[in-house]
Amino acid sequence: MPSSPCRRACTGIFLLAIAVLATPQKVSGAAAPDPLARKESTIRELASDREWLALLHAPDGKPRIRDPGFLLSLPNFSPEAELRAMLQAFLDDRGDESVEGRMRDICRFPARYEWLMRKLGAIRSDIDPVEDCQGIGEFFTRAPADEIFLVYASENLVSASSMMGHVLLELSGTKADGDRAEHAISFFTSVNARNFLWSAAASLTTGTQGFYSLSPYREREAEYLQREQRSVWTYRVTLDAEERRRVRLHLYELRHTSLTYFFDIHNCATFTADILAVADPAISDNAAPWMSPIDVVKNAVRLGRVDQYRLLPTSQWAVRMYDNQLSRTRSRQIVHALTHGESIAAAPDASLRERLLELLYEEALLKRLSGGIGDDSQTAATQLLSVQAQIEPVAQSVDIDITQYKNPSASPQDAQWEVGSAYRRSSGATLSLRLLPAGRRLLDDQRQSFSTSELRIGETTISTSIETGAVFLDEFSLYGVTSLLPLNPLGEGISWRFAAGYQNQFWRTDERTAFLGFNSGVGSTLALAKTIDAFALIGAGLGLRDSNASAYPDLEIGLIGKWPGANRTIIRHRVAADCCANLDAIQSVGVEHLSPITRSLALTLDAKREWSSVNSRTTLYLGIRNYF
């Protein structure tokens, strides 16, 4: 039917009204099409963008931070819901307070705002958070970031939050007044030293309070090097100016966020990786159930995001390093001379490099000796000044790079699984599967460390009898740690172990006896040669053995062979006597060996003989270990 003039006029008015409504209203400055009017598929696509997930600290879509002030879509969070909430916060009309409200939201989430502006190209671009938001401008002025470094502090096995090391960021740059500024960005939790097990358990279950801090970097560095005696490696991250800006804006977004620390899923490693993922999402990639602090560094190195290394060793670390570089005869001559106040003559026919190594070794030894009390320490301090004066002219002619010596970023992955088969004449063959989501075993490649250590957190072994088909839990380690640190030339270093969990043990007349409890021990390790260490530990255990109380002292002695190509052998003899079972002694002698097949695969062999006054058994084991 022909349209009447009235109908045509009404249609025109209606279309004009739609056009007006579809046009975003000006706040101040330029206007742009409303992103909410885009296709739903565009919003869904943006919601799965890896940089958006990094901004939310939710790389797999599950948030590690559950603060309503950080995630506006809680309690019904999803990356898409959060994206819609952000779009509404930045763009929707909220009446008379629209301008003030939008500026408040932009200043609260500047990194998200600039990401949306980049991705949508439809958000007003006349607002610069650094220029227009006072707090952000002050942060950028106070903490310049001409360079950003990943900082790795070596492990501290007695700390629940740092037993795998600690990673943080260093922001370094020159302020407008020409002064140099260096700040540490760190995430950590407080550990109750008097109730270590409770702290460890809480960090794995309910979580503990997390602390996000901006502090003077040199103070943190001194704390690690001096008070905690932990060497520090720094790795400069190659980020362009735009990427550094994104990281800094995101750091500002986190300043008032309530954080919960979990040892496995939200720790210093995941937190730091999530921050750097704002610049490069691949830095937060991790195949293992746990991301350890050194994994963050390894990812950055693998992606070509690191171009400089620096090592600040503790005096203890330096003593061991230079001791390893010299012949045992020469190093012992130097130690004897320094500790007896004798002069040290240069080795005949020594090259400049060897002479510099000797002087650096003397310097490290004297730093340790000058830390004492009394006349001897004053003498050592005087000698130290003399040695340092001799170092300078030699160092101008020859350079010794220590950054790649015992570099933790070159260590193997610290998650592993192993499949194997054990055979006993009395009970036949069994198949086993062992998973260690975080840590390492004594046999693992530890060429990047001076000690042989073991860290087992949540390690689980399940076995099945080939003959009967019975499946049983063979072992579960809630927390197990062993540190076999050889005494250094000054007699420093202690070896110890602690373990808590469940395991099936050989005991008296039983092939397999369930034991639930803990044991600990302390002792010493000696370096008999460059490749052989000997250790001895005396300890005790307490727990339940088949529902009966068990308390026992034990003694363990052993040898560790560290062969070329990461091949390792451990021979050990252990004796235990149960105080609740007439002191019936149980003894065991075992030989374990590991041979790498590839960087991620290794063959393990184990032969063990166990016996008591009335029973004995021999076990042969063959396994394949995979690191990931």
C-alpha cells in the first residue's frame, strides 16, 4: 500500500531518534561509538584475550585474586562479565556524576582502560591516566622504570614461603631531578617460625595473608645478602617503553588490593609472572602443577626476554665458588695461611687468571673471618683492605665472569613424575607411579648448586601388585626436605633433614607396615673429593605404625657420587630402633643411581637390602623419571 506523507514523516522521525540514541553522549572531548553496541562475538573474543586474562590475574579463566575492589563482577566472576563491567564503568551514563565517576574508574583501572582503548579503538582517548590522575602521576615520578629486572634470591629451605627461592621485580630509572631510583616490587607472606608446620599447611589449604610491597630495592638486596645469606641473581627483562608503561599502570592497579597467598597457586612466582604477562602473556605459561620462582626466570630466558645477567654472591657462596675453581692443595694452603696469620706467596708460574682467582678467594675468606668478634676479626679486616688493593690492578688485565657459574636458570625443571617396577622375591613384582608436583630428589641433577638437597611437597606414590592386582598408597609426603651441604674450608655448613607424611615401611616381621608421622635429623657432610661427598645424620622419628605409637632414634651414613653428565650415585646405610617395640633394630643398605637419557628423561636404578632380627627383604627397582 502506498505510504502516506504522515507515515513517511513518522518513519523519518523514528529513524532519526534511533540514530540519536545510538550516538554516544559526550562527556568532555571527543566522542566515539559505544563498544557495548558491538557484536556479541567481538566482546566474547576480547574476553578470552590473553592480555585481558593477565590483567585479571586469571590466565586460565580462574581468578587468583578475589577482592571485590579488584574484580567488579564478583561473586559471579567470568572474564566476559568483568569485561562488560569495565565497559559499563568507563562508558555508561550515570547522570550528573558521569564525568567524575568515569574519571574515578579510569584512575582505578588505568591499565584496563588503556587496553580497552587499544583493542576497541572506541574509547575516548583524550584522557591520559599518568597526566590526569594525580596518584598515578606521583607513582610514575617516584618509581621510574627505565629498566625492569627479574630478581631471584636463592632458596631458603627453612622458610615455608621461600623454600624454592624468591622472585621479585626491580624498577630502576632516573627521576626528573636526575637522582637514581631503584624499587623492589614483591609479593610474600608472613611465616610463623614457631609453628612452621602450621604455616606450611595453611599456605597449602586455607591460604595466608599476602603482602604486596613497593620498597627501596637496596634494602631488600642487603636483607638477602647479609641477614639471610642468600645470593641474588638479577636478569634484565627486555621490554619496550609501551610494555613498561603497561606493567607500571598494572602495578598501580594492585596497590590497594586484598591478596591471599597460596604456596601452590598464588605465590611470588605466579604473582610476578602475572604482572609481566601484561607485557607478554607467554611469561605466565607453565606446564607443571606448580610454578616455582625460577620458572618465571626460565620462561623469560626462553622467550628471549632477558639480555643481561648479574650475580651478587654472599661471602659464603663466594668462598665455595672460588674454592671449587682452585686445586684442593692450593686452596688449603691459602686457608691455612689466612687462619694462622701467615703471609701468602703467589703460586709459582701462576697465570693472571689464576692469580686473580686466588686473590678473590682470599677476599671471600677474609670477609667471612672479619665478621667475627675480637682482635682476630680486626686483623682480618686489615688484611681484607690489603687484598682488595691487590685485586684492582690484576682485574684490569683479566676478567672472570661468574654470572653463569651455578646459574639457577640453567637448572632442570622442578616437577616430575616417574613410572617404575620393583621386584621382591617374597611378594613378586609391583608397578608404581610417583608424582612430585614441586621439588626435587637427592638423585636429581644439582650441578647448579653447591649442596645436594631434596624437597618433596605433596609427593604421592601409588603402587599395584602385578600378581594380585591390589592397588595401595605407597607413600605420601606432606613436606620433606634434606640439605646435605658440605663443610666449607672454614668449617661452616650444617646438614639436616625433616619429613612429615605417610609411607609403607619394612618393619620387623611385616613386608609392608603403614607409618604416619615425622622424622628429623642433623649432621655433617664432607667433600672427600670434587665428585664425592660423605654424610652422616643422627635423628629421631615419632608417629603411628599400624595404629600403634612409635618412637625411634636412627643413624644414617652415606656417600654421594657426582659423575660427568649429571650421572649420580648414592650409597647409604641406615639403622633405626623402635623404643616402643623392645628396641628391635631395623637396618638397610641401598644403592641408588640416576642416568640422564635426555634433558627431561632419566633412568633410575635402586637396590636395597633391609633386615631385622627375624626378617629380611631385598628390593630391586627400575624406573623412568620425567621432568616437566
